[in-house]
Amino acid sequence: MAKFTLEKVNKLLEINESFKAPDRLMELLFDKSKRENLFKSFLEVSTDLSFDWFHQYFEDEQAERKTNKQDFTPNSVAKILSKLVGPQNTYMESAAGTGGIVITNWWQDCINESPLTYMPHEHLYWVEELSDRAIPFLLFNLAIRGMNAVVWHGDSLERTCRGVFLVENQADDFLSFSDINIMPYNDEVKDYFQIKNWVGNPYPDHIETDSDEWSKNVIANMEMKQLWKENVK
């Protein structure tokens, strides 16, 4: 199994010191072309998407243990939690970190179906995280796997929020990467996402997904899945 060592991750991010990783990664995530090229570079190292590649790297180099009490769930524990929950169409997790548990749950969702029947639009993952350092790694992990997810950046208990990301697989194809969108800072979003107050520096306006194209792809996939079920009968 290929390992994403400190040196390897820093090389892929083109940085010479690990403390630069969150800012560098966030910069790349907001440029779709650069982001997807980065995804391809990581996939050249490993195509095993069943676990969080950044687990050890982040825990060793980025975790805010003193200020935010950050420690990360071992992969073995994440697998047990996922099996206890079982297959669901929706998922919610606070203190998601870099995404170890949600990745394990997503992987179980994938292997519970066949490539012909697994469709990203049928699964929505809602994750919340406080740490500015963890958010870039969490977004990376969700988007490279083609997941549909809400990423709520803020304090889950106080319900104070810096911003809400919508990670969306426009192609509705499990082999495709997801887009990254930032929800607007308005009252409708505030009410829907249960935000008490906006805090911190707001993220810039950023929309990538064409909602009409996404709807068209979802409808086509639903029709294809229905035909497949009828033929199986």
C-alpha cells in the first residue's frame, strides 16, 4: 500500500514546509483545473480511496491538539462505526476532521452496490468542522471521491459558522470528481443550515456546478437504473 509520507505530500503540494499545507491546498481547491490536476497526481501514488490518506500526515503535522483537542479516529474504529450505522442515504457528522469516518462510510455505501447501480445523487454527506487547518483536507477528500456533501465550517455547538460549502458531483458519475461551491451569505442559507451567526472572514463567491446540467445527468441516471432493474427481473 502506497503511503503518503510527509515528504511525498509536501512534494505533491509543491511546498517545502508542512505548515504551508492548509493555505496551499485551499488555494489549489478554488482553481478547478489545478485542483483536478492535483487529484490526478495523488491518484498516481495510490488509487485506494477507501481510507483517509492524510490521517497520519495531518495528525503529525497539522493537528491543533492543545487549542482544539484534535485527535483522529483510527481506521479500524471508523470501520466499526460505519458497520454499526449501516447503509443510509444521508449522513451527518460533527467534528469531522479531515474526513476519516465519512470516507469509511462512503466506501461502505459504494461496495454495498454495483458500479451499475451506485449513483452519487442518492447519497448526501453532511459534515461539520471547526478547524481552519482541517477544512482544506476535508474538502479535498470529499471532492476527489466524487461525493455529494455539505461542509459546514464552524462551531457545531454554538452554531456559529464561517461558511458553508456544497461539494457536488455534477456528472453524477462515481468515477468523476466533485465541484466545490460556496453557499451565499444570506438569511435563507442561514436558516436552512441552522446558523446562529456568521463569524470570521467570509469566503469569496465561488460557484462551479451547473445545476441544470446536474439535473439532466441525475434524470438520465435514474432512467438508466430503472431500465437495468427491469432487465434484471
